[in-house]
Amino acid sequence: MLVGRCLRWLPGTVPNGDAITIRQLLNHTSGLFNYTDDEAWTNALIADLGRAWKPGELLAVSFSHPPLFASGTNWAYSNTNFVVLGLVVEAVTGKTLEEEFARASSILLHSTRRLSPLGRLSTSRSSTATSA
């Protein structure tokens, strides 16, 4: 999965998505421009701090700039990577990112760690857990 290309999950969404891997998004070697470095976006954010930005809006800001470098050739932190990763999660699971976080959190909160008969740690979902 980490070597999978953006193009597979988000066809036509990410410029050069056929060259950018999930791993490159995670380790900030995608070359995608960081939308928070756009002066107009920063001014818009300051002017309306309560605004909820949609992923497509953030990507439009980023993609209005050329890539910083060819994917995989350098490193630069980019919040844009996390926006793209969130869209990949939604494409893979068919759920919103919020729904997927809630599902994953529920699993983690209701898991118990115990030793198996062989002395190894195992994780299982507790059958007696209740949601808070």
C-alpha cells in the first residue's frame, strides 16, 4: 500500500499523482507545495479564523503553485500531504475521514492487551467494553 500511487486512489486529483506514492506523502518527499505557505491563503485564514476549509479548497491553493521538487528527490514538510492522505483514506474505506477516525478510536478504546498462553502479547476487542 505504501508504494501505491496517488493516481490509483485519486485519479485526476493530484498533479503528477502517477509519480507520488503514499510513502512519499507520509515522509514529506512528495514535492507538493504546502498550502500554508501561500500568502493569500494565510491572509484569508486570518480574516476568517472560524472558516472551515474543504479539502478541495486547500488542494486548489497548493496546486496553484508548482511542485517544490520532483517527488522522491528531496524533503519538505507539507500540510498538503495530510489533506491528500485524508482523501486517500476516504477513497479506500468509502467513509469520511471523521467516520474512519471514530471507528479506529473505538477499536483502540475497546481493545485489551493480554498475554496469550505462549506468553506473547495479543490484542483483542473486549466483549464487555461499553462506549463512554
